[in-house]
Amino acid sequence: EAAEAICVGPPVEDYAVIDLLSRLVDKSLLVADTDGDEARYRQLETVRQYARDRLVEAGEAHETLRRQRDWYLEMVARAEPEFFRGAESGVWLERLDREHDNLRAVLQWSLEEPGEEKPGLQLAAGLWRFWEIHGHLAEGRAWLEQFLAATEGEASALRADAYTGAGILAFMLGDQAGASVLHERSLELHREVGDADGIAFAANNLANAAVIAGDYATARQLYQTVEDWARERGDARVLGFATVNIAEAVALDGDPDQARTRYDEGIAAFREADDRWGEAFALDSLGVMLGRQGQREEAVKLLDEALAISRSIGDERGVARALAHLGDVATGTDDPDRAKSLYLESLEIRRRLGDLPGIASAMEKLASVVTARDPRAAAVLLGSAERVRDLIRAPVPRAVREEYEAFRRRVQALLGDAPFEDARAEGRRLSPAAALATLPL
């Protein structure tokens, strides 16, 4: 499909493309991969470089690469609305994952080619959800910020959307200060261009930052603005996010009964919108709250459902999140071996995704389940997690800080002050992988 769209043009007619591709395969100038639902063609690196040089000599490189970029723009425009629509979301996310190297190439070309920065920004702005769901957080943020810098000075809904994406990826990376700056800029631009949808989304993101800061009153006020907008517009998906986020703030503020009502409203809204990602997020969040209340059987049921949905749509971050929360429930039921297994599986996914806040959190959770068997290993893990948090300027979230400090004091009491500080200092010198090697079998 891509080859036909990009390669057609004098003297090549559309009906001739497949025949020409087959002839190139026969001459070993192309390699055909036919394992999936569609044939994919690739070149050996030496052949690719030779062909590109000939394209440049013929003066056709710019037009060919522009066609390639525009084809991916059309593809991403078709994919973007499907990211949250049931089974189709997984299909599109998998397809984008297969095309990721090609997407990187056209993004780089758009960044380097004079006059092509704005279409490149459009492509990057359409990809940030894919980067978020598949865990390419740092890479996605870097692309967006490079294109924003390259298109500085223009007030547009596109730039506002790109700031939103960069802010969410920064938030996921644990850079709360950077995320707030990006979301403030997004809100400013959405207001300048009069984009009511964008204003609501930016307000929601700023409310998320307020929750992290422990300012629940501000968060609820901002979330309520988003909920009112969603009800007025009849937007079930946005309503789902607003009500689940309100539930989170209400729960943290000490009202679990109202929070449960809000969570149920959010789950229903996501199901109405056929938003599988949002449904998994809401089920997971409710499961966490119920686990903290001691309703462990229902919590496990909800978390297992969230895990299954996340696996079905290829949301690795959602999988890692649900595994970690199932580990929390196992810890609460005094099943340290199961908790350790779940935390390690979650941590491995976080490491693969480069999710540094998630890595730090998983190491802290692992420390909690190995303390009884080896408090020194727990102190080493805490030290290594501290190092990661310092690196990304993401302290332990305020909502769990008191619990974390109590656990830290318990490990210190078990070891004694000097041995604890020695082990903690050792952990701060170790990478997460090296710290994990100290775990008892």
C-alpha cells in the first residue's frame, strides 16, 4: 500500500508498482517479508544507500521523501481516532509499531529539510498517544520539543496539541515541573485560538499535576470544569477521564464512598465510548482503591480485568501498572513470593520501556517484600531507587510518602543506623540492574 502510494508517478503507473517490486525481489535488490497479513519490503543497507544516492543524483529525493511523509501523515490521521476504540486500537498500534523505523526516518527528514517542519510537527503531534501507550516516552517528548522549537512563533491549535503531548510524556517520565510548564503553554495557545476542546484537555492535565502536588481542592475544581464541558458536549470518553480523575482526587482526600460512585460512572462512560484503554485505566484505579480498603477479592478481579484489556490492546505500560498493583494486593495478603514475582515482571516491562518513575516505584515495592528475608538488600534497592528519582527530579509521590517514610524507618531499625546508611549508599552507586542482583533468591 505504501509503495503504491509513494512510487507512482511518471514514468511509473500505479498498476506497474507490484510487478516492479516483484522483479526487484527476484534480482535480490529487495527482500520480501510475507509472514504477516501484508507483504513488507526492505533493502539491505548497502543497496538502500546506493539507491538513495541515485535518487539524489536524479533530483527526485525531495519529492519522494515528501510523498513518503505525506503517506504517513494520512496513515496517522486514520489511526489516531482508533487508539481508544476496542479491538481496532490494538490493530493500529501494532501497525504503527511495525512502521516505527520508517516514521523516525520521515520525522528526521522533516526536521532537517527547510520548509518541512510544520508537516513534521503535524506527524509528531499525531503520534504522541502511540508513543505514550507503547512506552516511547523520552523519544516522543524529544521529537515534539524539537519540532516545537523549529516552529516557534506561531500560535496554532497544532502547536497547542503538540505541547499537550509533550506535557503528558514529560508527566509520565516523572518530570512534573517540566510537564506543568508544557501544559500551561498548551492552555495559553488553546485559549488564543479559541479551542474549547483543547482548553478542557489542558485543564485536565493541569489538574493531574495538582493531584501529584497534593492540592486536591484545585484538582477537583479543574476536573469539575472538564466534567461540565464533557456533559454539555455529550463526550463520553472525556467524561470518563474527568469522573475517574475526580474519583482519584476524592479518594486521596478521604471520601472512598463518593470515589466509588465516581469510578463506576467513569467505567460506564468509557464502555459507552468503547474506549478500551480508558476502561482498563478506570478498572485499575478502582482496584487500587479497593485493595487499600482491604476489599482484596474484588480488587484482584478488577485488576485482572484491567490486565487482560491492556494485554489485548498492546498497552505495555498498562500491563506493567496492573502487574504492580496485583503485587500490592499480594503483599497485603502476606504472599511475598507472588508479590515479588509480579513486581519483577512489572519492573522488566518498565526497564524495557525506559519508564524511570515506574522503575523507581517497582524497586521500592520489591524492597518492601524482601525486607523480612534480607533487610540489607531492601536498603540497597531503596538507595538505587533514590538515585533514579534524583536523576529525573521525581520524589516519592505525596500520596504515598508517609507510608514510604514509615517503611524506610522500619528497614533502618532492622539494620541499625550505620549498616542501613552503608547499604543505602551502596545502592545509590548501583544501576537498577546491579541493585537487583543483590536480591535473595
